[in-house]
Amino acid sequence: MAYVQIRTSDNYIYANILLSRLQEEGFDCHLKDENTVRVDPLLSPAIGGIKLMVKEEDEARASAALDRIEAEYLSTIPCPKCGQYSLQRLKKVRSSKNFFDALVSQLFMGSTQSEQVFYRCIHCGYWSKKMPDAPPG
């Protein structure tokens, strides 16, 4: 039974929330490298963070479920700039441009492609590399 990585996180609380939500929906999944990151957070960039792993055959369904869960959550957070409830999660995938870059990326990040996630407000164009915090209360 092979498992594949569908998400990474530097925050073990967020990773466990995603894990719990997938388990509630019936997916067989686990976290990889969670204890290492919790014990020494400075190692997180070197090992690629906490990895959310699912069965290979469930990858597409689990990824779609996580996209839906995160979209539902983002619809409850107002934009920090304009106050509208119109945030969306976007991904930008960057491939290595040359052999040396690919080798370094493979050695240190485990892949020749890097994925950058950011959040953007559809209404005003505000964007951030981290998910905006939910309002207090």
C-alpha cells in the first residue's frame, strides 16, 4: 500500500486539523515528519515540513476534499484590506531551470518542482503568502 504526499505544513496544529477532517471523511491517511518538526521547528525547511499522506488511489479525491474544506473556511474570513468575504487559495508551481538548480532542489526539498501557495482577494486584489487570520470572536 503506497502513500503519497498531498499537502505540507510547518504548523502541526493546522496539519492535524487537515488530518482529522480527512479521517472524518473516511480517508486512510497519516502525518509524516510531524514529531521531528514539533521537536525542532528549525528542521522544517530542511525536511520539507509536515507531510499529509494519503493512499495513492485516494490522492485525487482527498486533494479535492481538502480544496473544498479550505474554500469553505476561507469563505468565513474577511479580507484584511477591504473586508469582503472573497479570499481564494492559489498555487504557483515553479520548475527548476537548469541541472544544478534541479539537483539542489531534489537534494534539499525532495522535488525538482516547488509549489508556492498564496491567498488573494478577488474583490480588491490583496494577496498574502500566509492564510489571513480569522477575526476574533
